[in-house]
Amino acid sequence: MAGEPFPDPLAPGDMHNRQGITLGLFWKALCDYDLWPAYLIGFTWGTPFQPVAAYLTLFETNLLVIPGSVLTLLQLLFWTCRLGQPQCRLGTSRTVGTALYNMFVQASSIVGSNIYRDDDKPNYRRGNKILLGFVAWNFALIIGTKYYYVWRNYTREKKWSVMTQEEKDTYLETTTDEGNKRLPPTLDPRLGALIEPLSVAMHTHRRAALPANSTILIIGAGAVGLLCAAVAKANGHRVILSDIQPLRIDFATKNAFADSSFVVPLTPRGDVAANLATVAMMAGELREKAKELGGVVDTVMECTGAEASLQTAILAARPGGKVMLVGMGTPVQTLPVSAAALREVDLLGVFRYAGLYREAAELVSEGKSGLPDLTNMVTHISQYWVWGREGRVCYCRAGSG
């Protein structure tokens, strides 16, 4: 079946687990005083751009606004990089705060459009004085905001650095902060780099609701595929891992990510009938792999998004089984829907990770039995210095190796 020619519906706002903005969340964001400087900037920085529309044509206004907009964009990027330090972010209230910031920006348009008044024509002396006041205020506000956030980061870091390990552990357990979570101090930083894709894998398993001792086929041995396999192993499931690249399969088997593996042969693509025949043959071989492990393919976690892989997943799953759509492929694909319908194979979408960072951190911190050594997935570690502080960026396994 060819998908309908509509825009891809997988937008963040369409997730089944989305959270509506309540008055409580709105009030919490408004009470987050660390964002008040940002709200003030949103309210005043755009005001001087508005009055020109009162006496210029739209074309002339656009010509005048373009240089200022470019400079503003560069300025915002610069201050974002400077202020993007880890001690001053809380996810939930800050997400709502983004909407609140946009409201302040819209309010600035209302104020700006009323600065030039008819009784001030034609030179708008009073209006120009007001605009100059806004410009001077913006200079002071932006510079002051920068130093305020630097001071806030410094004071938080100072408090954290003098705490004992016991006090830090107590804080992590009892803090009321929401959103971003500080990783446990004992957690290997290399594992910290894997928390986000691991959360995707854990959300996939939560959506699948697998019974104990299931046999899982995972198509695609990239970072997310390997982590789906790792979560399956930690929960006592049997794992078959397939990929088109032998290097990935070798890595997975040597590091105990899979009980069985299958290297997908590269075959030339033909018409729909020929492609489905090839896919059916590969699906049969994968079902044989499941028999060798003493079961059937209960669930397929498709982590590539490729059309052929999705076709294989549907045909390989047992009757009444599930196919988890993890990979993000092209929006329109040809799939054997009749095979899924007649065999009652459920197709379940997976998008993002649904707030599982804490659970993911706990999983790797506990070192659960059966969980492979995830540090082997980290291929590179880059060091950097920001404002006199050393940091590290870890890159997890993807691509050809």
C-alpha cells in the first residue's frame, strides 16, 4: 500500500504522550525569575523596529529591517553560545517559558506600533526620543543579562563544589527541580553520552509491552538498534540483530548485544513484486534464526526506516506479533499491509523518548545483569574548554563501524 500524499504527521506536537500547558505550568514558568531578563529582552529588543511601518511602505520597511534582523540573529547566536552553560536550565518550566517569551515579543509589537502618534507628526520628535531610550535600555539590558547569568552559574557551581558526596546524593534524590537532570556523580561520562538514545530504546520497549522471555528481531545495528538490543538483554529477552554491514554485526556479537545475527545481503532493487519476493526470502531466514533460539519472532524493532526493512519486519513477525517503527524513513513507502492485517501484526509508532532520562540513568548506573558493556559503543572523546572549564564530548557508535 502506498502511503497517502500528505505531510509527514510525525511532528513533536502529535506525540501520544504530549503534555498540555496548564495554568499551573504557566504560573511556574512566570515565577522562574531566571527567565525574567529574557522576557524583558523579548519585550523591548524588537520595539524600535515597529514604528518605521507607520510611514514607510512594506517594501521600504523590509529593506530597512533586513540588516537589523541579520545583526540581531548574529547577536542572539553569540549570546546563546556564551550563556549556554549547564547550570541554568530546567526543562519543563523553560519549555513553557518559551511560549511566554513569544507572548512578550508579540506585546512589543503592540507597544512599538503606538510610539509614532499623529500629534507628533511630521518629525516624530517625542517618538524618536522614546526609541532612543529603548535602544539605550536594550544595550544595558543585554549586557546586564549576560553578567547575571554568568553570576548565577558561578554561584550554583560554587555551592555544588563545596557539598560532600553525601549531600550531593541527597540533593539528587530530593530536589524539586524539573526538566534537566544532573547525572549521578558516579556515572561514567561515556555512559552519560548514551542517555538520550538509550531513552529512545527504553521508550520503544515500554510501547512494545513485551512478555517475559520474548524473542526480538532488531533490524539495524546502529546506535539506537544496539541500545534496543541492550535493553532487551537486560530484561532477559532473546535478541536477533540484522544489518547490511558485517562490521556492525561483528561488533554486536563480540560485545554480547545479540544471541543471533544476520547479515542482510545487498540485492539490486527491481519492481514491487520482485522486491517483495526478496524480502519474503530474508524474512523466512530470520524466522529460522528465531527457531534456532527456541521461539518465534514476537516483536520486530525496525531501527532503519528503510522501506525494505519495514517490509521484512512485517513478514518476519509471528501472527499476532508487533512491529515497532523506530527508524525515521521516507514518509511514503510501499508496505505489505495485507500480510499485516491477515496475520494481525500490530504496527506501533515510536517517537522520541517520553521523559525517560532518569530511568535510563538508573539502568546504566545499576549495571543490571545481562546489560552489555555500553562504554564499548563510544568511539571518540573530544575535549574542549569553555570559559576556563574543561569539558568532554563523547560520540557513540554509528555509521559503518
